[in-house]
Amino acid sequence: MKKKAILYLTMTLCVGMAGCGQKEKLKADKAFEKEFKEVSVHDPSVVQGDDGSYYIFGSHLAVAKTDDFMNWEYVNQGVKNDNSVIPDVYLNMKEAFEWSHSNTFWAPDVAKLADGKFHLYYCNCQGDAPVSCLGTAVSDTVAGPYINEGLMLKSGMGAEEKDEDGNLYQATTDPNTVDPCIFYDAEGKLWMVYGSYSGGIFIKEMNPETGLPLETGYGKKLLGGNHLRIEAPYIIYNEETGYYYMFLSFGGLDSTGGYNIRVCRSENPDGPYVDSMGQEMEDCKGAAGTSFSDATAALYGTKLMGGYKFLWKEGEEGEEREGYLSPGHNSCIYQEETDRYFIIYHTRFENRGEEHEVRVHQMFFNEDGWPVIAPYRYTEESLKEYTKEELAGNYKFINHGREISADMAESDEIQLCTDGKIKGAAEGTWNLKKDCKIELELDGKSYKGVYLKQWDEDGKKYVMTFTALCSETGVSVWGSGLNAIEE
């Protein structure tokens, strides 16, 4: 009997000792499995095709599609002449390759414009210098074939050639012409935001009919300078909140680069953008004479997620599990028929070198109108009201902090007690609000977000989760319940 009692205690966690008044199963009666078909598309930019499927276009002409955001199939892999997206690519894109001293593409974007055609905004870069170019190609169908229209912007000119503003190109203040994102504003105007490292992030108004720039030049600077490691701007408009949200990736994209996703917002498509702390993002720039100052960049932008790992607890499934490293270069999409927002990004993994895969999470907007990201990848979950008693229990708790760091944020444990108190690695109070909203007060700071039941991929179980953001500090926290919920 004594051995059985010890075994039982390792398989369940008695929350009553923490004042929460219930016991939790660490393992589901039957492990829940989900099917996925993974793809490696770096810098995935999402667009819906006329066929209803969702397509992602990424660097190196990697293209994939899905109907459910869980199972993907490749449309193309790699820059090669025998591809259906851009046929005879080395011939048709010769100007871009020659200017950029490159034989590949970087992060593109695709948008369906007012002419009913799909416009591919492609870019090429030398890599070790901002010698880059950005152009367009057009197709009647999202998967191609795309016909090249030519280049619209260049960067990295030498002293013998004027830049797009008619001046001598300065890498510390002028843009690296890569990472385009095309979007319509609430008034039907078309914009392109772009940029990476070098002189920062810029925005230009475009012709909504042709998709080409209305005026010459680099456009308006939104943030950055002196080679701050900030790139991958992506802007979406939320009609309900009335804000334009600009997502950015800070840090380096490799497994030790500390890539992380941040956000800021504006009432106008071309800014000024502010983070949740009220800081003007145009002030986010490196000091004169500095380069790649992560310490400066880390002060700005509301951090939504970085590298993380929900640690294994004895008694759970999934003792061998991988943390996520350097998640970033995201795109977002609103699915009108389901009223769901999704964030799509690439991530690397613990102990897998530079391998990367696409991940999709649901995204929500909290009471203050700031986005929060669901802790686990999307598996068709929906928001549903639960009682305080149903949410109470022990949680794995991740604080994403504000650092730009190669280190993963690893989970600690907290208890959400039925009396509204929070105990454990963080202390405070919590309460539920309507529409699946949750508010936590931790160390005197208010975190607002949502709760939902999700599938714990490593634990092979359904659990309660929460995702919340402190507007005052720009820090996001996640919680993953230990209790296995039967479906």
C-alpha cells in the first residue's frame, strides 16, 4: 500500500496544499494525439488564394499552402529554373540578382490588389552589406506563374551613384530595401512598410491600382538606425480597436541570435507608432557611432514572445521535449468567417541547430487593445467560458521578459488559487472577466489577456492556458495548466 501511495503522489499534484482545493492529473487517461504536416519556410508571409487555401511565401522561394493551419504542403522549394512560381527565374530576375550580388531571394510578401491580380513583392540582398533591391511580379493566380515587373527600390549604392532620395547612400540612416509588407488602410489607401537593420524601418504610400510607389524615394522612417537589429515589419489593422499594429522581429534570426516578436501601434498607417509603455518608436535608434546595440533596442517595443520552454514535470508525458529558439519574422491574418486572428512565424529548436519550421498560434486582443499570443500552436481550439473553480490549479508559468537573449525563458510553477490569490514563483491575485478575459496582478503589475483550453503537444493532453500582457512594462506571460482535461 505504501508503494502505491507514493506512485499516486508522483502522478497527481495535490493543489489543496497550495490553498486551491483540488487534485490534478498530470497525465490524460489516454494520450491525445494530433496530426501535423510540417514545412520549413523561412520568413513566412501569409495570403489567402482564390481557392480558399492559405499560402505562405518565404525566403529562397519557399512556398507552401494549407487549409487548416496545421497540415502544410509545399508549392515550391528553392530558387531553381524549373519552378512554377517564377519560371526561368535566373533569366527573368537577372537584374535583381546582379544588383544584389546574390543568387537567392529574401523575405517576400504577396497581396491581392484592386486589379484582381496577385502581386509578389520580392527582395534580394548581398547579405554581408545592405546592397539590396526590391521589385514586383504579377500573376493571375496566387501560386503563379509570376511575371516580373522590375525593380522599384535599391540600396547600398556606391559614391558614384545617387540613392533613391538623390543623395549619397548612408547605411546608418538609409534603409536596407528588404522585408516588404503590403497592406490597405481603413480608407482604401495602399502602403508598403519595409526595412531591416541598417537605417531602420520605412513606409511608402503605393498606388492601390498598380501596387507601385506613388512617389520616388525611400519614404518615411518609422524607427531604427545605426544598424539596430530590428527587421521584418508587418502591419495589420484591427477594425474593432481602430489601431494599426506593427509587428517587428528584434535580435538575430539564428538559433543563438535571440530573435523575438514585438509590437507597437498607431491610429495612422504611417505612424507615429508607440509601444504599450507609451514610447515613441521613432526614438528607437542606436546612438551615433554605435552598431547592433541590442541593449538600446530592447528598451522599445512590447515583447510578445521569445525563445521558451515548458519544462517537464515528473508524471507527465513527454520527458524529452524541445524548447523553441529565436521565433520570429511573423505575418498575421484575420479569418473573418471564424473571427480568429492567427500569427504565423518560423522558429528554431533546442538541439536541432539551424533547422526551422513554421508555427501558427491564435492571437487575441486584450482589454487594453494589445495583442496576446496563445501559448501553444493552433489545433482548432476556440474560446469558451470557464468558471474560476475550473481554472484554479497549478500552472507552468513563463515570463518572456524584455531581453534580447539566446537563452530560453523556462517555466516556473505558480498556483491560481480559488480564493483569487497567486502563489509560487510569482505572487499576486487573479480574476476572470467576461468574454474569456483574465487579469493577473503580479508583483504589483497588471497583466491582461485571455484564457482558453489548448492541446499541450509534449504532454499529449488538454490543459487550461492563459496569455496576458502588462502594458506598463511591455512584458508578456503565459501559463499552461498541469491538470489533464478530458476532451
